[in-house]
Amino acid sequence: MIKSISYWSFPGGLEGAKSVSEALMEAKKAGFEALEVCLSETGDVSLETTEASAKKIVQMACDEGIRLSSVACGLFWDNSLSSGDPKLRSRAMDIARKLIDVASWLELDAVLVVAGSVDVFFNPACEVVDFEAAYGRATEAIEKLESHARAARVVIGVENVWNKFLIGPAEMKGFIDQFNSEWVASYFDVGNCMLVGYPEHWIRSLGKRIKRVHFKDFRRSVGTVDGFVDLLSGDVNWPEVVKALQEVGYDSFVTAEMIPLYKHYPEALIDNTSRAMDSILGRK
């Protein structure tokens, strides 16, 4: 497996303010083999990114001797593919197409997509969408995006997130399998499923459907977003997670998505995460 870290794990990453060149250098220095970049409203990888500017990032990574792993996107929380507002759904489709294009320009084969949401856990004012409506709209959206992804040779990685939607492995399998396409798969997040299940169970159930993996840790006794903690500090059974990944033949990128940042000296998070991942992956 290939040790990667999310751009969002760096100070300024969530806002798109961190230079990708700096993130590449800092990730390489800390011992990471790859960086996951993130599509934001503004910044080096944004809705305004062009093919030419993307190629510059590819060259930066090559010069630094580090790989790019995938492209994530947090814009689907405010622009949901399952929203009851047709304008928001249309914008979400535009974002998804741009996400796929940027990944293609970056010579990557996978993106992270939040396929739909019943609600947004961190925004109580957000609309609550009926589950069946959310499922239907998400299905329609991914069906339309599949041809774009296939043409670009970029897999749509549907992530399990706190959206009260696709919250079990059987539900996720059914959603993915209905498209009967190698270009729709799972972007599996280890920590996100801890509230409702066990990641090793998800991994064995999803199997070859898993295209990318996020590493996070979580304390069940907290039970809220504050339960996300440093790797090895929570309740994830890491030996079982790695064993399950090996059993299903997963040998691609495992990306640490460390949010939130430390209140003080947030840059220390990168080195701490690298050391923890070395232990998890049996490199120490």
C-alpha cells in the first residue's frame, strides 16, 4: 500500500490557501509517498484550474519525487447531488464534471464524490432530504456522470460520510453495483464508519469495489465529530483493518485525512501522522 496524506491535513488546506508546492515538499520531507489534492472554490486546485495549470502541478510532484494519489472535494456539502433545489443539483453536477476533468489533467484515475445527503451533520440549517428522494437523485446523478468518468478514465469514488445515506456496506454495495461500471466504486473511509460499524467488516464486504482508502481514527465513547483523533489514539482495530485490506487484495493509496488540525503547532500533525502510518503499515 502507498502512504499518502490529504492536502486538507496541512494548515490552510481546508481553505485552499496552502500552496500545493509547499504541501508536496512538506509531505515528502515527512516521509509520505503521495499527496491527495483537493478541489476548492479557490486555490491551486479549484473550479478555475486549467489543464495547463494542472500539468504544472504534475511537474512539481515529479520534480519533488512524490506522487499524487487522487482528488477529493468538499464542495458537495453545500451543493448536493441529492438536493431538492434543482439549481443546487445542477451546480453539483458542474462541480463533479470539473472534478473528473481536473483528475484527468493531473493524470489520476480516481476522485472522491459525496453522492448525496439526507442532511449535513455540521449544518443544522441545511435541508433534510427524504431518503428515497436522495437515493433516486444520487442514482440519476451518478448515472449521468458515469459516461464522463469513463471517457476521462477516472473512477468516481463514492465516499461513506456522515450524511445518513449509504451508511452500511450492503447499502453501499447495492448503490455501486446498480451502475454495473468499473468507473463507479468506493472511496472507503476507515474512521467515518466507526460510529455505525467496523471498518474491517466494510472492507471485506466491499472487496474489489474499493478504489481508494482514507485513514482516520475515532473514539466511539465520544460519539460526535469531536471523536476524530490522531491515528492509533482511537478505537480503530488497525491490525484487522490492514489484514482485511490485504485479504481483498487492496494495494493502492491509503491517505491520512487528518481533520481537525491541532490548535497549537498544527504542522506537527504531519510528522505524527507519518510515524503512526509507518506503524500501521508495518514499516517500523
